[in-house]
Amino acid sequence: MWQKTFLALWLTSAVTMAANVNQVSSPEKIAQDKQQWLAEQQTQQKQLRKQRENFLIVESLLQAAIKQGKVSAQTLALAEKLVDKNYPLQEEIDWLFFKAKMLSDEANEGQNRIDWTIQFSQKYPEIAKRNQLLQNIFEHYYQQQKFAELIAYAEHNPAQTLQNHCRVFSAQYQLLAEKIVPNPEAEQTTKSNSNSPELAQLLQKFDEFGVNSPEMEPNYWKNNDKLPSECNGIASFWRDQGFLTDEKIKSQAVGLFKQNAKKGLAYLSLNYSKQELSGWFNDVKNLFDNISYLPIFIQNQPLDHWNKAIVLDHFPKFIRTLSEQHEQPSFEMYQKWAEKYQLTIDELKEWKVSFISRLFDHNDPIFQLWRDEQLQELKVDSLTERRLRLAILQKAELKPWLSLLSDDAKNKQEWRYWQAKTEPTQEQKRLLEKLAQERGFYPMLAANQLNQPYELTLPTHPSLTETQYATFKAPLERIAELRELERFGSAKLAWVELQKAVSFDEKLALTQYATQQEWFDLAVEGTIQAKAWDYINLRLPNAYADWFEINLANKKIPQSFAMAISRQESAWNFQARSHANAMGLMQLLPATAKATANNANLPYGNERELLEPFQNIMLGTAHLAELNEKYPNNRILIAAAYNAGVSRVERWLQRADGKLAMDEFIATIPFLETRGYVQNVLAYDFYYQTLYGKGEKKMFNQEEQRIY
């Protein structure tokens, strides 16, 4: 680690040193300056290590006190003595102290809790936003029964949670009721308040709030069955005033149903269901518990806007339960449902899209004819593109389907390529030549089709100036320190915040700086934040090149290909984890890593090792070598197998049946993710060859251009 730190210091110092080199110095003077610089850096590093040590002590001390729920003045004073205001993680220190002070006795004095929250939020708005700090003030005012202050605060800081909405309603209700009678909880309040226009208006707002509450905070209803207790008072009065009608109950039930709020729906059914609603609630509950109940629900329930909303919500889910080779591939029954519930043209279109999407590849010839007729009427790009891939697979005419695409879809590089291939020779050549001038996989294919080299245009970008470095020095030092402490998530958050605050050229300059520091994951993130898609040298840094070279020695895997796989898999984030638990730079599953290690006689202890760049590259390249034995010298099949598995690739080859050209096989890979994956990897491979390769550049080799 010290070697990288030294390199980083040398690079950053070079920015400021360059301006001072305006005359030729003697060798003795250069050596003297170098020794002085090294001494200064050693002093700075020693100071930084001490600051870091003290920070970790402060963090441990305050976190322990916070965990206990009580922070003494003595603890805060001791922690403050350890803090160095010049340490790069001042933001983290302030956040620690803020959380600790909120648990101190001083926080309960006067307005301290509110004042501290507002002051901190103004200084660190991003932390405040992430942690909803300004929402905490609602609780303080409510607990102190400062209802007028709470209402005034809410006018400028709207409630964002159901609990805070309830606090505002409760405060408004209490103040209005107190204006009418001294004790708003007394029985006579019901009669007295019924004549208050202000209270009537408040009840109307609460009425709308109750109906819309499932959509306002969907996650709340995953763990709760009713509105927060702060709403109890006004909710009770709302019911007493006759607002809780059957229609309101059904509207709220539909909202909860659509949010998959089982607890809330059960509570509503149990507590507010009148006898005449019991049958309806039973059907709703049965449908909630079992999607296959939808036909019975439709048979039992008449047309009204509540039942229609439920049916519209659940129809796509019901269709997804059907087998792709469903025994009755007819839309006739669903057409009758649509007529019963009086679906609009757009609603019926959505139903047909759901149905066709699910049964698209059904073998029934009558269904296929109906499907193709519907596609010509619906003109939905996702379905038309799927039909185009089927036509490519079947070696059928493409023009009828290309003509159905929207203008946006027609302008995609992929469909411009296939449109060109349907044209006569001269027009085809013209269209392909135009496409080949762009960046991407299909421009590469176009150049290959024309038997001409594919040339990348690499735009230039600025480097950090001395002034810019001085401006960004503090946030950059903070990011560096967070990474030194292996707090990579926090470092990325700080990097994104910095990127969002600067201009396009500054984004590019900072991204180059990140590459120089070997923050490869942040460099890629920088190009994403800048939307700098044409800046290939920034998007594809030469990350871990020496480790790839070492691990690929004596393997028949090009280094550019292995690096392209890693770039596509993780965007160079060595801490990356997928939802399937694929880990690290090359996104290896622990089971795959273990099997590969056994096969290649390589060490592997546990899955944590996959987050270490060298170990991940070692096992990832070994796995690529295994796939190369299965599909020698064919990056298309290797990449597809790396992403989707060998068994699927074998099925796709069997389906192709030795009839598809290279471009046809790639275009007909069924999985959107795998299709895009293969295209990106092949493009990235060529880009890496262009940027860092030493030999002849190759778009596609002879094996890859065979018939599949």
C-alpha cells in the first residue's frame, strides 16, 4: 500500500511542482530538492498516520457511547481533544459528533436539538438528505407538544413520512379543537366541531390522505397494518363524523392490495369490514394469496372501478404464471374479461402485449398467425424487435418487420445495420460506411462487413490545472483517506457528490486524476456521471494490467479479452457483489471459484478472497481458460457462457442448427442481458487492443466468423 501512496503523492505533487520549474537546476540542486521533498512527504505521512489513529479512537469511543444510548459531556470533551481539524475526514468527524451530541443532556436544553439539526443540515445537506435529518424535527416538536411550531415548520419542510404527516394532522386537529372546546377529547366535541368550517376542511384533507396513504410510503405498509398512532385522535373523530364509508374502505383496500401490503389489508378487513363487504374482502384476500384465483374473482365480481383496478393490477402477474407453451394459447377468454370490465383501447393493448410477450415462442401455428397479425396492429417496439430476431433466426424476410419500428428504434445502430443488409449492394455499402464511422459493436460489425479496418476516434480531454487541483484538494484527500481505510462505499459517495458539483471538463480532468491514483472504479463512475461515452481511454482504464499479464501467461486467452470481461462484469469495482452473489472484478460465484481452483490446482479459502483483485483475476482468468477449452478461440461463445452458462450456450447452438452467420447468431441470443454482454465485451476487447495493445488489432478471428 505504501508504494501506491508514494506514487500518488508524487503524481499530485507534480501538479504543483510543474509551475515552479522555470530554470535549469544543477544535479546537486535537484538531489537536494528531492531529499527535501522526500523529508516533507515523510513528515506529512507520519502526521496523517497519527491523525488516522486518533480518528479511529474517536470513532470507536463515540460509537460505543451512542450504542449505549447516552453520551456524557466527559466523553465528548475527551473525543474533542483527539480531533485534528486538518484531518481529511472532517465531515465524518462532524457527523459522529452530531449523532453523539443528540444523545447528550445538552441536547434537551431549549432549542439545541432543533438548532443543531438545522445547522448541521445547512453545512452538510447531502448527509441530511440521506438521513432525513430535517424530518426528525417533527418528532421533537410533537413530543414537546409545540403544535403551532410544528405546523409552521411543516409549511417550509413538508412531511415525507406517514408518521410525520400524522403528526401534522394531529397538531392541526388539537389546535382547532382547543379553539372550540377546552377539552378536545370530551364527548361533546363531536357535535361542537361538526359546525367548524376549518375542522371540516381538515377532515376533508385527512380523508384524502387516508385513501392515498398506501401510495405515499409503500415500504411502511410492508411492516405495519395501520396508520401511525399519531393519527389515532383525528382518525377516531373522522370515523365519528361518518367519513368511513364502504367506498372509502374499498378504495383503501385497493391501494393496499396494489402495494402488496398484506398486514394492512388484513387489518382493514378485520376491523372495518361490514357484512355486505365480507364477500368482496374474501375474494380480494383469496386473490392476494393466490394469483391463479383471478378467473374466479372476475367471475364473482361485477364491474366497478375498484374491481377493475384490482384486475388491471393483477392481470400481467397472472399471465406470467402461464406456461410459455400453454395448452390454450388463445386470447378469447381474456377478451371477454376485457369487455366485462370495459377496458380502454390502451388498457386492452397492454393486456395483449403481456399475453403475447409470455407466449411469444408458442409452437401453435394458429397462435403464431394471430401473434403476427397483432404485432402489425400494436406496433410495440419490444415485440417487433423480438419478431425481428425470430426472422433472423429463421432466415426470413426482415423488411416487413423493420418497417413497423418507431423512428427511435429505426435509428438504433443494430437495426440500421440490419436495414443496410436488406438493401441492394450500393445502398448497403453506403449505409454500412456511414455506420462504421460511429462508436460501438454494430459499427464494428459494419466495418467487418465492408472488409475494412475499424478506426476509433479518441477525443482529447483536459488534465487538472494547478488551480483546479487546489480547489478540489480537500474532497480528493477525503476520498483518498476513505479508500485508505477501505471505506470504498463512502469514497464512491463522496466521489459522486464531487462529480455532480463540477463542469463537464472538470469531470473529465478529475476522472483522469482518478486513473492516475489507480482508483479505477471511480474513473469509470466519473465517465458515467459525465456521460462521456466517447472518451474510451477514460471509460476503459488499463487496470491491473500487470496482474492480468502474469495470470494469462501460458493461457490462450488474449489479455484485452480478459480485461474486457472484467470491465463489463464489475466496471473495475473490486468490491462488487451481484444479487446472485457473484463477487469481485470478474464477478465469480463462490461455487465457480471453488471448482475452478480445484481444476487448476490454485489456492482458494473462502469467498472473501474474491474481493481481493489478484485472487479474483487469478481464478477468473483460469475460468476463462476452462471455457476456451470448450470453445477454442471463440470469444463469442466464451463470453456468452461466462455470462449465461455453458448449458444455455449449448441450447442456443442446437437451436441455430449450423445455419447462422456470426452476426445472426449474436443477434438471436434470447437473453437481452447476454446479448448486450457479448456485444460489449467484443467492443471493449477491440478498444483495449487499440488503447494498450502491442500487436495487430483484430475485430473478429476466423473461428468466430464461422457458421453457427
